[in-house]
Amino acid sequence: MSEWNAEPSGAPVLRRDVLSCLPALSPRAGRPRASGLNPAFCPQGGTEELSPAALEKRRRRKQERDRRKRKRKELRAKEKAAKAAEATPPPPPPPPSEAPGPDAGPQPGLLFNKVEVSAEPPASRAQRRREKRQKLKGNLTPLTGRNYRQLLERLQARQSRLEQLRERDAGQARELEAKMRWTDALYKAEGVKVRDDQHLLQAALQRKEKRRAQRQRRWEKRTAHVVDKMQRRQDQRRQNLRRKKVAKAERRREKARRKGRILPQDLQRAGLA
């Protein structure tokens, strides 16, 4: 029997048993599959054995396909979970818990103290001055600070006032002096450093004036040194410019002499001028 069947139209057609013996083509690549011939429809009934290398290659390809498939599935699951989380509205905040009773144990977490903020505007300068006067004891400003000259003047004014009052009324002068001493004692008891010793104030003023004079002398010395340094640099610059000018003129004269010119300086040297 011939391998070709004749149709009524006259076109040759392959038989079924012959087609079954041909290698099966891959639907994607159009290449014969590695499975070889189809033994069910092959007249010879034999198959081609695959080599171990081909089997190992097939196994690795299958593992790679499975791995990619699992990876794509995980990525799709993650994208789906992210979209669901974005679509889900945030949960409402929990209601404030009631204050614990006296028998309740220590509450975990951080505890914050209440801070009360005053709504009153800041005090003005006049108000601050008035509050400062109200804080004065016996309407007597304490002798504090580091302005020794002013403190010494205030102490001398206080002593002169006592002397004048002592000349008019000795008793009233003693009461005022006792009041001043008591007021200074109250200030000292509060930790205020009262400078009411005239000798210590004079010594402190002398030390301060001495330090100021030393600083002034150092500043004047430094200023004089800077000015002298600038003057020396200016003098050096002028000397350098003068030397360069003389050297340039001398080079020009030498160039003229090499060209055969007779200069007035040469005539003066020869006594011909």
C-alpha cells in the first residue's frame, strides 16, 4: 500500500500511521519535542532513548519554570495585599480611658505633668519697675553689682546724708542708720551680696582701674606694633620699586652702549662733557 492516499481532487495526503511516527512539534518553538516518536501509532513501535544530559537539562528547565511561577505568584499576592491595605480605612482612635481610682496600681507608660500657660500679656517696663520697687525693703536699694565706682558714689552719698541728718537731729540719724543696717542684713539673709564696705569698694575699684590701664597699654602697644610693621613694609616696597627702576634704566643704557651709542654719563666719566 502506498504512503500517499489519493483524494478525489488528485492531491496527495499522508497516511495517519505515517504522521504518527513523525516527531511531535512544539506549539511555541515549532521544533520536535524531546519525547521522540509516538509509540502508539508508530508501525515500528520503537522509541528513541534520551541521554542523561538531556534529562538533566529538562529537569533544570522545569525547576526554573516552577521557580518563576512561584515568584510571580508571590508578587501578585503582595500587590494584592498592598492594594487592600490602601483601600482599608484607618481604625478610629480608641476612646479616652477613665482616670484610675485610688486603689488602682501604677499605670504603665509615660506620665506628663500639667503645664498651665498664663494668658496674661508680658509685663511692661513700668510695671516691672513698680514690682521691683515693691520688693525693696524699707525703700532702700541694696548695694549690689560690679560697677564699683557707682557703688562707691552711692555709699558716699548715703554717708553724707547721715552726716547732714546727724547735724540736724542725732536721734533721727541713729534710727535711719539702724534701719539701713537692718535692711542690709535682710538682703544678706536672702543671699544678696551687699557691697557696703567702703575700703573694699575702693580696693576693688583700684584693681579694676589697674586692669583697664593694663589692657589699654597692651592695646596701644599692639596698635603701635601694627603701625610700625605696616610702615616698614611700605618702606621696603618703596625701596624695591626704586631698585627695580634703577636696574631697568641701567639695562637700557647697557643696551644702548652695545649698539654703539655714546651716553651723557659716559662723557661725564671721561671728562669730555
